Amino acid sequence: MWANITRRSAGVAMMLLLCWAPIGRGALASTEVDPTYLTVLGQPEEFAAEFPAMPADSGRQIGFAILLYTLKTPVEQMVRQVEEALDKAEETGYPVLVHLDDWNYPSPSTDPDVVEWTAFPSPGEAHGPLVRRRWINWGSWFTVEAPPNYESPKFRADVKQRVEAVSRPIADRLGRWHAEGRAYLLAGVVVGWESGFHTMLNPGAGERPRAGDEVLGDDEIVRTGYAALTARGWTVASVRDRARREGKPEARVLDGLMHNVVHDYTAFVAGVCRSAGIPQERIYTHYTGLAALPEASVPEPLREDGRNIPLWAAINPDSRPGITATAPWTDIDRAAAIFRDHDRREWGAVEVEFTDATRSEDAALSYLESLTNGGARVICVYGWWEQPGHPFAVRGSGAVAAIKRWLEGVARNSAREQGP
């Protein structure tokens, strides 16, 4: 969904890890199938009884997805997780999709060169005030470490070596699969997890977020990005001058500058994957789909959120664009049109939740077909782990039958079996 609420009535995502294998930079051989994938965040044994693996030559594949906490998990552990996922894809016939978290779970740091700031430096200061931590609401509030400075050379060097380490085994395995005619087993690599920058607006009296015994402090009602912008040469004065020249509030100027920062960071991560040998058509970014909604339709609290970023930012030369494509927090037709306008007809619905609007069998099938017809080559379903009755539960809903019909390529219309 606009993934927050869903993700996670359980920090469940934490247990899911992944990375996948590419075939060098080459495209698939003309004799190989380039399918459309529907993957489930979880392990194949969790859903195999409902969705058997599809034949290797099927144009629609069911697969599994893992999620790596790229910024904090020890590299050796991530490599093992990737290799285990690749082995499982090979052994079971279920393709694998690997998600790389790009900012939600950073390593702890108080280095002003690595973490973000809440303001530009005052005269005579070497850096601005450091962000203490980030508050996130994915169904309930919790806190994580301070968000990173995307322009930090130290941070980027660490990200580069981590992403290279998990990309190499994927590229190596994909090379072998390519030679064996099994390259379909790699659904892709997702570089990001609703990429953005941290903002925390004043929630109002009596509405302060709580996480256990912790309460949001006055010093945590902030916007960030000042470390990255300082690295790019921006100052209080230069931002104010641009706002004056363009007739915009300073906050809108800062937003626009940060949209470019976030774009460049995710493009950097995608480039690391591609340089390691994963082909462009198997790499996806992950932004929210909010920007595909008419502005007036975006819920007011989300308009100022640092993840509400124009969809052009999801596009770069080394990957396909990807978004959270959960209704009603995006408009699939508008998102597809935006990507087409940028000459990107193939993209990823790299996070999808079934909601009340899409949980009945026919509604779920219509939803999946609209994604496919709009150009989504990868669909990743979140919420399989949720119990029936949860707002994003898949099991026990009409979505299960809809996925089966989608895999068969069956798209019943509302008239169903009509006479001639």
C-alpha cells in the first residue's frame, strides 16, 4: 500500500530476505520466455499448496520474494540469504524476487557526515543538528535509527560494497541459468523500499505518536535533507533566493531539491546492481504510487510526507521504474501513463496489498489484469502472512482464487458465460 499501514502488523517483513541472480548485462536469448511475474513476499512452502509452480515456458509465473535489510545486516549473512533463496528457486521452480531496503533500517550512527540533519548549519558550525531517530507508522508507531545522508561519500561507499556483495552471486547464478535456459527463475531485484526522505509534521495536541513508553518529542517534529543539500552546495540563503525567484514557499523548493537527491541515490544503487552484472530489465526501483493520484485525492497528512515523490524520480537508465501499486493509494492507469510519457512501458508493481476495494475475486482479478495490461512485469503481493480479517489479508479472501485465474490467463468479464 502506500505501504505503511500494511507492512506490517508484525515487523514481519523483517524475516523476509532476498537477492537474486542476473545474467550479465545481456538480454534474454530469443528462445527464452520473458514472463510476467506475480511474487508473494514469503517462502514458497507458505503458499505452494494454493499455487503450484508454473511450467518453465509459462508467460505468467508465480514466485516468492525476500527482503534484505541491506544497510544493517552483516554482509556475510546477506550473501547466505541470497544464496539460499537462489538455491530454493532452483530446487522448487519458483522464481525469486529480491528486495533491497535502501533507507528504512539504517545502521546506528552519530557521524554528522553519515546521518541527516534537521536544518542547515548555523554560521560557524560544521554541520546542522543531527536527526535523533525516525518514526514510522506501519499500522502502529515504531522508531528506527536516524536516516542516512544520501550524498555522504562514507555512506555511499558502505552501500556500494554491500550491494555489490549481494549482487555478485545473483549475477553468477543468472549467468548459469541463462546458459541452461532457466533465466526465468530470477524475477528481479528491487532497489528500494518506498524511497524518500524523512519528515515528521506536528500531529497536534493530544495526538503525539507513541511507541511503547516512548513519545514523539518536540525536537522530532522535523523535516530532513539538509545534510544532502549542504553537500550539493545549498544554503539557507540560496534556498530563500530560489523561493523568491520562483514565487514558491521555501518548503516546496526544499521538496523539489530533495526529490532530485532521492532520485540520484536510487539511481546510484541501481547502477551498482547493473555494474555487477544484473540486466536492466531485472532491476526495479520502489517508490510510493501516491504521485499518480490527482493532488486533491492525496490524503492531506501524506501530501507533506517525504515519500510522496513525483514518479519521474523512479526512472533511471539502469532499471525499470517500480511503485507501490495498492488501491486506493495510487491510480494504476495514471501511473502507467506517466511511465509511458517517459518512454517506460514496462515497470514493476513491486508492492501490492489487497484491500476492501480489491479483495473480492472479481475485483482482485480486475486489479491484477489492470496492472498487467498497464505494463507491470512484476507484481509483488504483501500480506500473505496476515490472518483472515486483517485489512490486508490475502488468505481466506477472493484474491486467492483471482491469483489462480490470473496465472491461467483467464479474465472473466462480468457477463461470464454468455450465449453466442
